[in-house]
Amino acid sequence: AQTVTQSQPEMSVQEAETVTLSCTYDTSESDYYLFWYKQPPSRQMILVIRQEAYKQQNATENRFSVNFQKAAKSFSLKISDSQLGDAAMYFCAYRGYGGATNKLIFGTGTLLAVQP
Amino acid sequence: DTGVSQDPRHKITKRGQNVTFRCDPISEHNRLYWYRQTLGQGPEFLTYFQNEAQLEKSRLLSDRFSAERPKGSFSTLEIQRTEQGDSAMYLCASSLETGHGELFFGEGSRLTVL
């Protein structure tokens, strides 16, 4: 069974600085998707960034980028120029590609605080 | 496109009562998912539908839980004989069968069982 591990329950960053959130996963599949979702307090979960496993190039979305290491099964999220609005719970998630597995499997999350 | 909507947003009930949550997915999405999230934890998969067919159920889903999506549009999640351990946020999400795999989430329905 696939698992997702986030080993940092909480992180803190100064406004305008850079922070990296860690995620590792375990799977025997070769094709899959990886995601980072953001969940602000009392608000809905929204997609931050997505990575397809077959793509070697790391995904980037504005200030958000990932470091995808397929062999190491590692998928970290880097937030550059952190803003107060980035404060939220961040979840790493895995989804198999095709086949019978269509659900997202989530890690336990990292709570990010942004200090002014 | 109004996104995924869930109702009610909050529900307080007494142990032993039945509760029902409703989810309206994004209109063109044919896949619908239910997750449960407890405080400080990641969402746990409960079940998912493709159109009206319930294709997968988690072993977490006891026989007190039932979900339906009768016409392939909105879905309901019913919990019978609620227990205090059922207190959680129940999240609904939807997605296209095609696409890049991401789920679009609603704001959730928070259940408190007294």
C-alpha cells in the first residue's frame, strides 16, 4: 500500500524568506501524481502544485516549486519570498496513475507559520 | 462554476442520532470523493463514486456509514447511531475522469457528537 510521510509537524519562516517542506512516499508503482495542497484555517483545501512522476523537470508555480527525487521517493515544496497569506497547513498527497486507484493519499501535514 | 459545496457546514448532534451530509460537486465532474479529517491529521479516504457507481470504500467506513450518489450528481453521506469518535470534518471532493488527477475540495462539514 502507498504511504505518504511528512516528518515536520510545524515549520516557521520569516516574511520574504524561503522555506522548504519535506515529504517522502512509498509506492511500487512507476507512474503516479504527487501534489501539495494548502489548507488555510477554516477554509477549503486548494491545490498548490502538481508533479507527474514521468516528468523529470520539477514543477514550478510562481513562488512555489518542488524538488522531485523519484529514486529517493522524495517530494519537497519550496516557498520563496514567503508571505503572510502562505500561513496554512500544507499536505503532501499521492495518487496512482490510471488503474483502480483513484483516491488521493495524504500525509499528516505541516503547519506553516509566517512571522512578520 | 461555483465549486464544490457542502451542507450543512456545521452539525452538532447527540450520540446515537443519525446525521446526513450533502455534497454538490463541480457540475462537469463525474468523480466524487468523501474524506474524513480529524484535528491535526491529513484527510482519510472514505469512499468514491464515478457517476452513480460507488467504486471504492475504505475499511474505515463502518456499516454505520452509507453514501449514495443516486443520479450521478450530488451525493449524501449518512452516519447512523453516531458515536463521539465520529466527530470530525467530512470533506467532499470532485474531479474529472480525465485530467491531471487533482481533486477539488469543498469547505467541509464539521460534525460534533456530544
